[in-house]
Amino acid sequence: MAKPEIDNRTHFLLRLAFVWHIALTIGLLGGIVPLWQAGKMAVWLRLLLTIVMLTGGLASTLAAIFIRRGEHRGRVISLVINYLGFLFCFLGTLHVLGVFLGIDALAETFPRGIPYLGGIFAGYLVSAFGDRYENFPKRQQAFRRAGKIIMGIFGLLFLLAIRTLPGLLALIKRYNSLPPYLLTAGAILFGVMVWVLWRKDSANALKANNAHEEMLNGLLFLSPNLLGFLLFFAAPLLLSFYFSFTNYDATTKVSDWVGLKNYISLLNLTIAPLSSPAQPATEVLNTKIYDELTRITLFGRGFIIGAQDKLFWIALRNTVVFCLLAVPLSVIPALLLANLLNSKLPGMKFFRAIYFLPSVAAVVGVALIWQWLYNAAVGYINYSIVSVINFINNIFGFAIADPQIRWLSDTRTALLAVVIMSAWQWIGFDTVLFLAGMQNISKEIYEAATVDGASKWAQFTKITIPLLAPTTFFVVTTAIINALQLFEQVYVLINTEPPGGPANSTISLVLYLYVKGFQRFQQGYASAVAWVLFVVIFSVTLLQYRRQRGGTYA
């Protein structure tokens, strides 16, 4: 008699879920029209909400259809929709009630409750102590009961000590308008529907099997990371792509659609012939649009190249130069160091840790130390150079003058200083990767090569390097990506205002993006710079991948 009753209740709950999704579809799709009739709201926000509501409405319709047919995919879609709806309403309720702001107040009173946490832990120990009396069930139950009572008493004292009661009363008083009630009701309704569809009876009625349950449990455990990725990475990425076609400035709610204007301004170049190498740019360029970027000589004739956004091309040049210098200076020494550290000499584990330490250190701390080392007056680098020059002059009777290198203020050395510091910091990480790759190479191959009379250098060039191709691909690719994203090193090491170093000799694409977006508040233009940088990084990575697939490293 019990089974038909359960089946009837399950059918009722599934019909309730069907009706719920029909109502949800009508509400989401019907809300699009008043959304666009709303007053002051940014177009991008309306567009984003429209996409979300349209997607949710269509998904809710599919859920209703599949649930009506008794198919499990309707349950999956319904659980996803209701889970997301519950999170939105629940977090929205916390926001409207000011719970997140109240965490600061809780942090001030939390130390008062720390002693009572010790009591809760003591109660747990008393409860756990009862497990020793497995042969005496009554005594075991007594200890567990006593532990729970102790934990409950001290838990209540903890809540009173941190003034939870006044906080709850303050939250209740905030239910003085419609939004808190609507969001709370939404959280309850979505939560109930999650419970309805998650029940085992509902799963059986919708033909769920063990694979379906494992998939849902996996999605549930992945959801925090997946939602974080969607909210804080994927959504801003798509939003920045939209902004790149507007003149959004982060200060006004309304932005105009400008199409490809930002990209055209970034990439627009012109070239004009010169009648003489010293001919002024004003005679051959429209200086209202173009600035002189550089002069070149082709087939014995001079040309001038003008750029609409000169600073972007300077930043691109500096980034490429930095990449061409920093990547080899970090990868090649790392490969040689890894080969050395792969030996069984005493103290190798200690040196592995020493070489890896710079990679662990924060970029800001490293940059501040190198800033002191590069100091032209009291820095150890110039001091060492002067000491070596004086030693050579005294021993050999030369008259070599002190170069007095101004590392961070000279346009000729500023970028080189950044390259040296960055390569020094990256070597340790690359060394560990190469070392791991070398230790995966079978020792039998080296033993066979030794028997055949191969030298250490021959083994390194004919065995180690070819078999390290996958590791080399990963190291080189990540090094190039890091180099193309140059920002912190320049921003901290060469502390100038505006950023970019002497005569913009160290400005990078990411630093230029920062200047445009967060100093001049040209968010639309900065988004275009970001996507151009993305295309550059993607193209380089794709090229590296194709070279690796083609066996270039072998």
C-alpha cells in the first residue's frame, strides 16, 4: 500500500515541477519587454540580462517538455536552472540585507568568542573518547551525549559572545521593503524545486541510473569552481569584447557603439617617401592624424612610417624585444642548470631549492630588491663593475673609464634591466620543469649510449634535448606568454609617472592597457588593446603548437 502512495506523491511533485517551469518560462521571457522599457540602464547591461533571461526561458521550456515526457535530461536541466536560481536569490538576499557588509562587524567581535571555540573542541574530544568503548554501548552513548551537550552549550556561548543575536535582529529589521521578501521567496521556491527533483523517487520516475547520479554529483562538486570561472573570467572576457567596440569610459552609464574604430586607431599606419633623410615629418605626414613612428631605408630610398597611435606600436615593439631577450635568457640557462642538477653530486637537492626560491618570491619584492641593486650611486651592480674596472686598470695598466651606467633612467639600458631581472626570476621555475622532464627519461638509454662510446655532450644533444621536446614546448610557450604579459616588473622596477620609463622605453602592451583603462579611463579602447594582445598571444601559442606537432624540436 505504501508504494502507490509514494508514486502518487512523486507524480504530483513532477507535475508541480512542470507547472513551475512553465511559469518560470513565462516570467523570464515576459520580463524582456519591460527590461528594455526600463529607465536609466546601460545598453550592455540590458543586452547581458536579455541573453540570460532568453537562455533561461528556453532552458526552462525544455525542462518542462522533458519532465512531461518522463526523460532524465529534463531533470538535469531543471536541477541546473533551480540551483542557479537558488544561488542568485540567496546571495541577492544576503546582499540586500547587508550581510556581506556585516562581516566586518563580525570580524571585530569574533575574538571574544575564541575561548568558547576551545570548549567546542573539548566537547568533540569527549564525544570522540567514547569510541574507545565499543564493547560498552551505554558508556559509549553517554560520552557522545555528553560531548554533544558540551559542544551545544559552548556553541551557544560563542554565538552570544560574538553578538549574533543583535545581528539577526538587525537583519530582520531590514525586511522593510519589497526586494528582500521577493528574493527570500525566490530562494525558498528554487530550493524546494531542487529538493523535489533531487529526491530518489523523482530520479527513479525520470529513469535515472547510477551514471546519471554520478554526473550530477560531479557537477555539484564542480559548481563552485565552474561558476567562479564563468562569473569572474568568462563573463568579463565577453564583456570586454563588447566594450572594445564602444567608447565606454567607466564613468558614464551610456556608451556609444563605434564598431571597429578602436581597432583602426590602434593599428592604423601610413608610409610616405622622403626626399631627404632629414625631411621634417610635417611635410609628408598628416600630423593631425599620424605621429612619426620611425624612418627606414629601402632600396636606397628613405621612407617615414607614421602611426595614429604611436604609443601602442612602441609598446608592441618593447614587448617583442623583451620577449626575444628574456625567453632565451631564462630557458637556455635553465636547461643547462637542470642538466647539472640532474647529476648525483652531493648537495644537489639543496641547490635545487636555492634556484627555485626566486620563483616563489613575489614580483613586487623582487623588483624592489633589484631596484636597489640597479641604483646608479649605491647599487651593488655598478659597485661591482667599478671594482672590476679598477682591478683591470691596476693589473694591466689600462685606463678604462667608469661607464657610470644609469640602469633605470637611461633609454638604452632600462629595458635590458627589466630583462635581466625577469630572466633571473624565471630561471628557477623553468629549471624545475626541465629537471622533471629529464628524470622521466629512462636511464637505460644513457647506459646504452655510454656503452656505444657516446660522450656526455653527445648524450645531451642527441638524447636529452630530443626527448625533452614536450617539456621544452611547455616551458617555451609559458615563457613567451609570461613575457608578452609583462607588467609588474616594469610598473614596480621603473617607477615613473606616467608609467613607461624614460621616453617610454619600457612601456609594454599590458602597461599601456593599464594606462588607457585605469588612468585615462578609456575602457573601450583598453579592451581593444587587450584583445589585440590576446590575438598576439594566441597566434604565438598556435605557432609553437604547430611546430611541436611537426617535430621541430626533435
